[in-house]
Amino acid sequence: MIQAIWRRRIAAGIAAFTLLISMTSAAGNAEREKVAAAPPTAVTPAGPFSGRVENSRFRLELKHFQDEDGESEAAYLVLSDKETGMVWNSSPPDAGEDPLAKNSMKTALKSLLQIRYADQDSNLSLANSAVNARRTTFLEIPDGVRVTVRFESEGITVSMDISLTEEYLKITIPVLEIDEEEDSGMKLVSVIPLPYFGALHMDEEGYMLVPDGSGALIDSSRMGNGAKTYKQYIYGRDPAIEQKTSQLVTANARLPVYGTKKGDAGVLGIIHTGASRACVNASLGGDTQSYHSLNAELIYRDFATVDVGKKTYQSIKVNLFEDKPVQEENFEIRLYPLTGEDTGYVGMARQYRDYLLENGVSPSASAGTAPLYVELFGGVKRQTSVLGIPMDRVVPITSYEDVRTIVTALQDNGVEELVVGYTAWGKGGSSSRIPLKMQHEGALGSKKDWLSLQEELASRQIALYPDLNFTDIYQGGGFSGKTDGIKTMQKNPLVEYRYKLSTYQPNPLLENTFLLTPGKVRSAADTFAASLKEVQAAGFSARTLGQKLYSDFGPESVNRMQSQRIWEEAMETLCGAAGKLLFSDPNAYAFPYAAHLTDVPADSSEFLIESRSVPFYQIALHGILPITLPALNSCSDVRQAKLKALETGCLLKYTWGAENFDSLLGTEMDGLLGLDYSRWLTEAAQAYREVRPLLQSVSGVCIRSHRQLAHEVYETVYENGVRVIVNYNEAQVDAHGETVPGMGYLILEE
């Protein structure tokens, strides 16, 4: 009781402090308006829902569970595919008879909507719409139904619009119509629409697809290993909310997708708007109920967990919430029912490919091309002694002349096509400043050398992509972390520690960095683009814009949905000035602006709940954009990495330097493996010549199918009939009457 009182007082104190900060930031509202989108469009219901709506392909019906007396209680939705006869239910129709489920779990199974909310003590809880069945209304909207749930005990009202198109079921959460009763003391944190849509019974054959890394499957039979749940934030956790203590992280969820296959049917979910404030949840049945569930959770008001009461031996954790919930855009999820050969993860990937092509991604993969990708590391900033005085200086790892030397050596060894990424090339090297114009690093060569290099590579038809950093503020980089950096939810400057790659521990010898506030990211990109006159490079790399997405809780408060739009505007500006961009391991919002994607995830995080990794990412993108896996010389098993490239049709990449490798020791780059290009040159050229015929034959061609033939044996088939079988076993195997050597591959054609 006493602890609860203190929690209330602490929460109230934090709320009062937050209110004070927000009042003092009123002067920043003008800039906030610049990054806010137009208010979401509202849908006006036409009247009570008749219980059914349909189009030429689908029929959506409203049905009710019956209590023991035969009276109607909670409702559920039934989606029927007229072409195939497949039926998808928003809840298991026999949820009330589940022998494993107790009353509360049966209520959850019957719910059309769940909300996560915080009470007065900042404790989080989950509420189910089925508890409020008598306070749920169904109104007709164009091609669908609006479900409005008044969560009585929580004082929260949420609507959900569900409508049919000819391809998918659209689920929209109109954020401006969410209502929170002020006197209830409750805060809405997130919304989970149709939490049990397509739930997979544990006795059914099938699996759930989650967007972990390259993609992963959770088989229906995946039980007994102790892991029962999966939760992963799309595009990673917001660094302004949750700061990581190490860079040793699992694979990120770069794609806003999830899916379920059950028997001969499948469904793919795509988070169309709001992905940057969403996570994907999966839960296995078997303990408290009989169904495996997969859903998307949409974050209305984010929160951070902070420690208070540090003067005592017992630390108390309190959840600190955003000042204002998201308001500028409706959440939207699209559910695509899949049939025939498209029901599995390959069909889901093909559907996502179609979605990308319909939503701004234009193909840049050319037929008959298979370049080798080389990322060259320019200079590292480190502390050196000059006349006994410690000074920070840039030490060249790959100078402008070294770039010319490496490119020439590769061409002399038979590498005919090259794409060169160049990082740490600009002013400051590895601590490069936010660019407002083209500024070369003098330690790597003169301005004349830099311009000459660009001109020469362009004349030799070698694509050069210098990397640009528009997010990370380094000391002496023209911006101040204190005044130009973002603030955390606690209103403190966000400090990003720099780590040693070899130990993943903070490096005390390196200065910390900050993240540039989103409004200044956009203005920096605009200024840089306007400064460009003649660019001899093929374009630019924008690694941090593709990878890092964050909020700012400073005076000019910006949430991640707003930041995403700012990033997209910045990338569009850069594309207009210098052509499409090269991205390394990017989030999906970067795809419309991409000429090349490098370092895409080769595997998943291999969480215990997952059954196996699948190349969903590669299947979806192959044939649209040129893609590479992580650099071969950064992999512990180079042969296995090359086989993975052959299995997925990915191009080869290496990350190299030319000199002064001892200067990397003690820096954040001291974990780079095998950076010396001279050790890899012959092997890289040989690997390129080996795989080039296959990669040329499937360049610009989509993947038709992918399957596991046997243990560690996989087959990939392309639309043009090319078939690749990869064997990761040490021993040879037989496939289709042919022998596939151990740790080898076989190429066939139909």
C-alpha cells in the first residue's frame, strides 16, 4: 500500500515536471507544425451495420458467440474468399469450448480489439473488447463496418474501421476519434486490432512468419522449448525512448510484415501506415489456450521505464509517457488472403513485392549485370601525439589514391563490373560532420585528388557512392549535441556511446555522439543538395538515414512517424540532386529511393521460439533492387557465406582498407575483420568470376520458389527457369537425380 502511494506521488511528480517542460516549449510549436502532416481523414458511418458486406471477391460477415443460455454475446468477423471458399475468422469460432482456456483467456480469444493501457500508478495492463461486448457498436461505412468499443472500466473509447477491397482487408484505427476520459486517470498506450485473426490451432499444420532479420518461421509444432512469445519493434526500438547499452543486438525487423499459413491457405499482414510505431507479437498456445496467435500492435502513446528512489536500496521503476499521443496519421493494416501456390512464405514475399511496386518502389536491377560490391573505409579519427601533445587527427586507411589502386587491381584481375561504396571519406573521417556541402578529408588527399578520383571512376564506368551522415553529431562537426541534438523522453540530451566492435563495450578513448534533431536533418539535406553542381559520383550512400529512425522529445517535439516523413523528404531531395541512393541494411521506407541495397540480413536472430530462418527479404526484393549480403570478409565462414549468396541470388560484397590497420586498434572500428584488401584481392576476384555467370543469368529476375529439400539443402527457382541447389552439409547429397557436392552447389535449367 505504501509503495503504491509512493508510486502515485512519483508518477504525479514526473507528470508535473513533464507538463512544466511542455509549457516552456510553447515557442517551438511553429517548427512542430512544419513536420506534422495534415490531420487524418475521418470516415463518416452511414448507420447501423447490416451484418454483411461484399464485393466481387470477398464477403465480410458479423457473427456472435452464444452464451450457455443461447444468448448472443461478443461478436466476431468472418472473411470469406468467394474464389476459393477459404474462410478467415477474427476469433476462433469455438473459443468458448477451448478445454485449455479459463474464463479470462476465453474472453481474450473472443475479442475483436485489445488495448494496452496505464493506470494511475503507471502500471501497464491489457483490456479485451469482449468484456465490453454490450458497449460495442457496429456502424456501416463504405465497403465495411466501424467497430467502436467503449472500455468502461478504463474510460477509453477506440474505433476500428474494417473494409473490403478487391485484394485485401483494410483495418484502420482513426486516431483522432480515440477518446480518453480525463477523470479516469487511465492512459491508452497501444491498440491491437483483431488480435486472433487467423489463429492457428496447435493441432493444425502451418506456421507463422515474423519479420526478424531475413525472416523466420514459427512452426505450429514449436512447443516444449520454454519460449512462448515473440515481440519485435518494426525498424528497431526508438533510441530516444530506450537506449541500448551495447551494439551487440539481435537482427532488426526491417520489414513491416507478418503472416500465417494454415493448411492450404495463407494471409499476409502489411502495416501500411504507422510501422515506425508498431511491433509484431506472436504467442504459442498449449498452456493457457489452444491457439497460436500473430498480430500487430500499434503504439498510440509510447513510454520509457525509468528508475527512481535511488537514495534507497530498493529501486522503483516508473513508466514515463509521451506528452502527446500520435495524432497526425491513422494507423492502417492490410491483410492479404493468399491461395494456391502463394500461401507459404514465398507467396507472402511475392505479395509484398507486388505491394512495394504499387507503393513507390521502381525496379533498378538490370538484366545481365552482376557487379562486385566493395566498401572502402577512408580514414579513422584517433588521438595521436604531436610533439608530446595529444591531438585528434584523421589517419588514412584508404586514401583517394588507394581507391584508384584497389579499383585498378580488381579490374586487372578480371572484375568487369564494380560498385564502390566509400565511407569515412569526408571531413573528419570516421567522425564525419553533418555535410552542408562536399568537404573532402585532407588526410586522404587534396581536393584536386578527390575531384580527379570521381572523374576517373566515372570515365571507367565504375559506380562510386560516397557515404553521407545526416544524423550523427560528432565533436567539431558544425552542430552541437546540446543544442542541436534530440532529447530523450526524460528531456535529457540523448548520448550515443561509441563501442569497440571487438568487445561491444563503450570505448572511453572516444567522444560520445548525439543525434541531430529531425527538422535540422531535413534542412541539412536540403542545403547539401542545393550545393551540388557537378557530381561525378554515381550517387551517394545514406547509411544512417536508412538505418536510424528516432523521435525527439525536445522543445520541437517530433515522433517517429513524423521523422519517417522527414527522412523520406530528405532522401527524395538527395535523389533529385544526385540520383538514387545506396543503402546498407536499410528499413523498408528507404526502398523507393534506393539504387542498391547492401548488407541485407542473411539470417534471423534465431530466437528460441523460431523454427528456422527463411530468405523472405531476398525473395521479396530480388529482381527489383540489386542486393548483397554482409561483406564476405566479415563472416566467420566465408564459404558458407558465399553459398548463402548463391542460395538467395545476392551479389558479393567486401569491406576493405589499404594501410595503417594498426591505427584502428582502440577505435570503434577495431573489430573489423580482414580489412587488408591485399589479402583478399585474389580470392575476391576468383569468387566473382565463379558466381558471375549465375548472378548475371538471374539479374532482374524474380524468385519463383524456395524450399528445403533435406537437412541443410535448399533449392531456389527463378522465373526464367534457372534452378540453384545449395548443400551446406560436409557430405554430398543427391537431388533431382544429380549429385550436389558437400559445401557446394548445383545449377540447373528447366
